[in-house]
Amino acid sequence: MIRYSIWGGGEFINLDDLYVRERARGLGAGRALMRRMAEIAAAQEMTVRWELLVDNMPAKRFYTMLGATISEKLIARWSVDAARAMCNSFPRD
């Protein structure tokens, strides 16, 4: 999916999720998928962005080995119930 980053000032490819089944790990499947993503990004002259959990050390090692830059960022989310509660707790101005 192509998105626009106000922080980066341009479009980027957002890799929503990469998951390799346990039995296929260590066989090159993840590397092949990421290589294909790199080919697409290079052809479109776009950066690629994806997220991983801060404590996922195997993923950090894997992506670093592939040349990715890892930076930590906190993500805040509201569930539907939390959004409703927010709407009900503060009256509109």
C-alpha cells in the first residue's frame, strides 16, 4: 500500500505485515519476500516502511541483517469502546 508521510514529506510503500510460518523459517522465504519488496521499491524509487514490536529481537536482527534502519516509535490506538468513551467524556465546544 502506498501512503504519504507528513514526516518524510513524500510517498512510501507501507508493508503492513510479513509473516513466515515457523516451518519455513531459516529457509530463505523471508529474505526472498523482502528482496521482492526491495525490487518493487527500487523500481518505483520509493522507500519502504514497516512496523515491528519493540521486543521482537529476532525480527530486529533479521531486518538489520537486510540493511534496514530500526527506529523505535510508540503507537497509540483507541478501541471502538475507548473512542466512544472519549466522545462521551468531553462535550463539544
